[in-house]
Amino acid sequence: MKTTYVIVVIAVIAIVGALIGYNINKPEVPVGSTVQGNDYNATTTTVAIQFVDILLKGGYGALGSVIVTGANTTWFQLLNATTTDVNKRTGNKATSTIVLSTIPASLAAGTYVYDVSFTDGLYLDVLAAGVGTTTITWR
């Protein structure tokens, strides 16, 4: 009887240990459409931005989308760069290789998905006054 009791205790300990070990080594499961730590960031532009250039993210990443919610009266660009100064760009890249998106003044309200990668940074270059309300997402 004592031997049976010891065997049952050892079996229970082995099963509990196996379950704990499985949960510790279980791979991460994505929740929704993104893996944890790879979530989108966002910023909103308003009509108050007048000729402002903003580095949204330095280093590599991906431009997710531009969501236009208010009237856009000017155009702006999203660049794969950390500055608009040609002399300070990494490797003096040509302008044609750094433009990720140009948002024209007449762009209708809506969501514009890009999912395009950048290597140097994501830079918002406002080219004239009067930017409408937009949300820019990146990761």
C-alpha cells in the first residue's frame, strides 16, 4: 500500500512538472494581426502644423498607413530619411530613393495603406501651410 502511494505521488508530480514545462516552453501566439512588440505607433497632424518637419521614428521600420480625416489643403511627404538636408542624409541618397509617399493637396478623406519599409527613419516633410487632419501609422 505504501509503495502504491509513493508511485501515485511521483506520477502526480511528473504530470504537474510536464504541464508547467509545456507552458514555459510554449511559443508566443500572435494576438490579432500583430505580434506583441510589433504594434503600430501613430501621430496626428492638424491644421496647426505650418511648415513643420518632424522625425517620427529613427532607424528602420515600416510605414503602415495614412488616414485622412479632414480637408487637406497642401501636400506633404513621408521620407526614408532623418532630415531633408541633402548634405546630412545617410550616404547622400538621391531624393528619388527616399520618398515613401507624397500626399497631394486634393487627397480625399480615407485610409491609404502602404506597408512599406524604411531603413533610415520616417520623416514627415510638410511642404506648405494648411495640412488637414491626418493620422500616420508606423511600426
